[in-house]
Amino acid sequence: MNNSNTHAKRILCNMNNTVTPRVKNNRELVDEFLDKFRATLTHEVTPDSYTLHLIHGGSAYESLAVDYNADFDITVSLGRDFVSENFDVERDESGYFILEAKKHMRHLDCDNLLDSSKLRSDLFDAIRYHVDMVEIPDTTITHKDGLCALAVELQENIDPKRRVSIDLVPQIPFRTWGQCPDLLPLENMPKCLRQYIDTINKNKSPCMFFSLGIPKAFRFPNSDQLFNISFSLLEKNFIHNETDIRDMVRLVKYIAKRRDWKDRHHFKSFYAKRVALKYYEELKGKEPWDGCLLLLEGLEKEVGNGVIDGYFVGNQPLREWDDDEVKDFIREIRIVRNMNIWDI
């Protein structure tokens, strides 16, 4: 094993010994909040009788955290009327999706399309109501609305004075891969995901979700009809099963954190997961730093095209950069690829 791979393993081991225990400690507070939040959902005055099911996701639950302040992403999966069986899905010219109801239900517009804005407003009201019912001793609980999530913050007032952020993201679960247009054919996916989708389809569990907000909604005259698509459970399963690739993704996140890619290059950590999926065959079985360099090479190719490809859906860029941004980011990626890992 060369020195770079040895050093990469030391970095990963150090994060396991320092960051991971702190994140797990924060998770204890999150779990206490979620247990009490769940208990309120059975309350007799639950607004509009929504069925809400909580699903954990994000770096805090995928062993991908690279610092102590990892957010906790919680999918609030809807039930009752808001499930895949009750909708037909169309791809809008914007690239986002439209859900047409098969039966009468709340939050439909005059064309029988589900109104994402009305549903989001109603759900945020419901979730806020339940969050406000939660009490944790010596802990202040606040919340604010985001684009598609209610951001909850827990602040302990006594030692250890943990401060934790939780995103509660209401989403509509879809259980059938073939129901949505323009999806990646199953045979083109890594084996672990093909097996996972086959299992969850048999169990009638969700394999994807539709979230209630889209980026830069002001650009689209029909934004109230549009939904974004999420594959968080597939990403979580992929990272859980492909631990060698998980380490490569974590190293890219480590680099991005140390070199401030979020502010300098508009980089989000889940881009690394999507690139890892796309270049899975090349990454499989590599040592951590060798694989990280290949992953950075794949990221450079994607950025060179001006977009990060959504992978699971055809023609769905996750992020677009202009020409100057592309040049700056590619220059930065090449700098990193030519550095020694211990100098990053």
C-alpha cells in the first residue's frame, strides 16, 4: 500500500474516532426529540388526519459526517391519500414532475393536479403544530420554514449544551420504479441497488419520494404544480453496502470541507454520491485515496460538462455552472488531484 492510501486510512480512522462519536452523541438528543414527536402524531387532534412516517437519512446516518455539526435529515413520509397508487406522473418541460390525481382529494387545482404549494403550507402547519407539542427538559426547541423542509433546532441550556439541527422533510412516497417517466433502467444500476429495489417493491415500501419544493421556483409560471424527486433511500442503501466507495465519498467531503468548496464552488456533498454511483464500476475495489482520485476525476468530467448529472433520472442536472465557474472549479479539482493528501 502506498503512503497516500495509508494516510487516507489514518484520516478516515481519525474521523471515526473523533467526529463519529460526537455525531452519535448528538443523535441521542435527536432520537429523544423524534420519540416525543412521534408520540404527538397519535394525538386526537392531528390536523387533517395526516399519516406521517419518519425515515432517517443524510450523512449523520450514513457514516459520512466529516465534522461535528452534521445536520440530521428526516424524511416525513406521507400516507392516506398521498401515496403513489393515487397519482399518474408526468414529466414537465421544466424537468420537474407533475402529479395528476386519480381520485378526488384535497389540494387539487382545477386541472386535477396536486398543488405543491397548498400541500406544503398545510403540512408545514401540521408539522409545526406537533413540534410545538414536544418538550425536552433544559432544551430550547425552535423552528423555521425552508424551501421543502421545516428546520428544527435543539439547543441544550445545560452541559453538554449540544446544538443540533434537524430537517423535517415532508415527501410523497412512491413504491413502483416503472411509474415515473425517464428513470434509469434497473439493469444499468449497481447490483446492490437492483436487489434493494426488487425487495422493497415486493414489500410495497417506497423506492423514491417527491418533495414539495423546487429550486428557483420563481422561474416557472406553473411552479405550484411541480415536484422534485428524491432517491435518498437508494443513496443510503448504496453507501451502506459499498463501504469502500463510502470511504472515497467521505474523503471528497473532507477535501470539500477543508478547501471551502461549498462557498467557493457551490458544491454539495450529495453530488459526490451521485458521481460515485455513475462511476461505480471504475471505483469498485480501489484503495481509498486511489478511489478518491478517480472520484475527483469523475467530478471533473461532470463539472466540465457544466452540470452534475442526476444519474437516476435522464436529463436532470442537479447543479449547473456558468463558463467561469466551470473553469475555476476544474482548476481547483486539478490542484487537489496533484497534491499530496497530507498537504490538503
